Amino acid sequence: MKTQDKKVAAKALTVIANHALSVAANSRCMVFFHQPKQPDEVKKFRRF
């Protein structure tokens, strides 16, 4: 892979990971309404 392709792939993975983290920070676990404690680093990705 060329460095340009690597940068594009890394950027795409970063966007996907940030979106997945944001979704996880804004949702609750539906299994018996159990919500594990979130680290402080994840809490800053919340939207509200």
C-alpha cells in the first residue's frame, strides 16, 4: 500500500471507531437493564 492509501484507511477506521464509541456511550445495555460503569474517557463522547 502506498502511504496515501494507508492514511485514507487509517482515517476511515478512526471515523468508524469514533462513531461506534459515540453510539456505545449514548446507549444502555438491554439485558436486564444492566449498565456497566463507563470510564471517564468514554463519558466525554456523550451527546447530551
